Amino acid sequence: MKKISLKHYLSEVKDYFSPKVIGEVNDVYIKVAKIKGEKVPWHNHENEDELFYVVEGSLLLEIENQENITMNKGDIFVVKKGANHRVSSKEECHILLIENKTTQHTGKVESEITKSIEAQL
């Protein structure tokens, strides 16, 4: 058991759109990532919900057939399983993600930013 410093772990994230696992609770990973730009493809997670928490900055969350959601520092949103979505940010944004250990980064969609679960550990 150890204390986790989000600031410390986020300072070690060098690449945008590259989540890093910083902890786990039961069958769930806690991850941090930095977002800047519009590289995340439309994707979904068939069997898993995904929690987004904005640590710093502003995040645009787009969910198919819904109004766009602008998330700011301190905001939390849960994308329900099966919802086609993508995220972007004009300026650097720091986020915390909570996802099942089986959740694939960009669902079944392969793109230049897709990271395997192993690469996120």
C-alpha cells in the first residue's frame, strides 16, 4: 500500500493519448493520461463503462447521438458501455480514468494512438 500523487504520475507522462496505470482496485485499473488535440478515434467499449475525471484543464467529450459535453477541472463523467465516443482538448488536459482491466484503449478501433493494456502498465 502506498500513497499516490497524481501530480507526480502526471509529470512522468510524456506522450499525449498514452494512458498509464497508476494503481488498481479489484478488477479495475486507475490510469492517468494527458490529452491535447483530436487524435482519439470514435470508439466504444462493448462490455465496460469508463470513468473520466478531469484533473487539470478542459476536455471535450463527444458521445454519438448526444450533445457534446465540456468537462472542466474536477468534473467526472461515466461513459456507459456500448456508447460510441471520443475525447479531445484544445490545450493540454490531464485526466484520470477508471476502467476494467479488460478495457481496450480504443475499443476494437486500431489507430496511431492505440496502446495495448501491457503498454499502459
